[in-house]
Amino acid sequence: GRAEEAGRELAAILEMRRRMNEPETKLDAELLSAQAAVAAKLGQQQKSLDLQMKALAIRKRIQGEHHPDIAANTANIAGVLQNLGRYDEALREQPDNLEFRTKSIAISAMLGRR
């Protein structure tokens, strides 16, 4: 259906970007996260986890450990881990510690976000 079509389109865009041999950007992380969401919708939880982990690695490399996007990405990973029945790992992935939130809020303020 439409989810499969979306997954194919996202994969094609990512492949095209890889062929261009340019450095990875935030867009690559966003495309991977979108592809992960499609995989999860199709019941492909392990694939979704793998894609979310790749997106997180790109975000950390480009945006730093405490960027607000990291919190959203780790929450997505925790959700996939929960879907896989890996509850202890899901709890560890939750970005809920005070230090992380404080740094994330400070960075958001510097970026002009709320």
C-alpha cells in the first residue's frame, strides 16, 4: 500500500544522496527517521530500530550530544525497543534525566526555539 510506496521513495532519496558523496546532513537523519517510521508501521521493528540508530549517530555527529533533536530521536528508539519487548533497554534510552533536559532547553533557547 501507501506505506510500502513511501518506504521505497525514502530509500531512493537516501540512495541518491549517498551517490552524491556529500557529507551527511540533518536531512539525512530526518529521512532515516521517516524511513524508520514507515518500517515500524509495516511491522518491521528491527529495521526501524536500525534506521533510528543510524539517524541518531548522524544527529550526534552533526548537532552534538545535547541538541533537542537528540531527545526526540532517543524517544523514538525507546518506543521501538518497547515494541520489540525490550523494556529495560527502552527505559535506559528515555532522555529524561535533568542534566539532558537542562542542556537541551538551553540549546533550544540559543536557537530561538521554545
